[in-house]
Amino acid sequence: MSGVQNRRVLVVDDNESIHEDFRKVLGKPERVAAELSRAAAALFGRPARSSVARPVFELSSALQGKDGLECARQAVQRGEPFAVAFVDVRMPPGWDGIETAQRLWAVDPNLQIVICTAHSDYSFEQMLERLGYTDRLLILKKPFDNVEVMQLAIALTRKWELAQQARERVDNLEQTVAAQARDVVDTRDV
């Protein structure tokens, strides 16, 4: 996976309109550009000007924590894990976002998770008691700003990629050291 971009994002939220919001913000630019152009034409009588090219994210959606866990499990089994998951806190009647995050990390400990909340059932301290202080967790208050979501997705997918590269380099270094140690032992046996 070295050098490969991972733009795979999982959205776990019980509100379908939230999934549509994420698709608009992180989805394919041509779809967003077409929608923007139609809206601009309707409002101003002219199409919108083209904007700067932005990254394309591969989005997967789940309406409940269990479904999100299954998506993550299948992605890991395929060797195509998600880099980031945006997880809502309240998702009745199933698991809440905190339990979902714990279970997602059990399947993929490298996953970057953004907890999204408007009216949390947990204080920040309670979330940290359950999830711990970790550099794989961020909290985003709803309603979120589109720019914040885009920046989080860009930064966290890049962070995931760099961490993957670092793990590969450490693994390669350990293999090299082990091979050299075996060579030293083999030469002593001669």
C-alpha cells in the first residue's frame, strides 16, 4: 500500500440527509459542480464559475453502528480499509457513536474517527473516558461547516497514509535487522 492514496471515507449516521450532506461536500466534484451550476443558474440566471480542483473521496454509508462495523470489517478483509469514519453520536435504536467507535477500532485500530454531535449524550470528558486520549479521534459539532468537513477529510486521509508508510518502513527495518542477525548467527556456526 506504500505511496497509495486512501480516500475511503465511512459515514455512520442514522439521518439520511446527513449522508447526502457528506456526498455533496466530499463526493465527486462533477456531481457537486453540476448541482452548483444548476443552483447558480436558478438564483443568478447564469452558471457558476468553475472552482479549484479538489480531492475525490470514495464514500460508503451506514445508517447504524452495526452496519458501519460490517462495512469496516469487509473493507479490512478486502485489504481496502477506510482511512476516516465520520460517526454520529445518537443513532437510535442501535449502538451510539461511542460504542460504534470502540467496535470500529477493534476491527481497524488505524482508522481515524470523527465523532459528529449536535446534542451529545456524553460530555467531552465522558467520551474520553470511554475512548481514551488518542490522536485517532476528533470531535465535530453539528451543524458542521462544509469547509471543516473537507479539511478534516483531506488532513485525516493524509495522516492515515503517512502512518501507513511509517508502519511499512518500521516493518522493513525490523525485517532487515532480523535478517542481518540471522546472517551473523549463521556465520558463527560455520
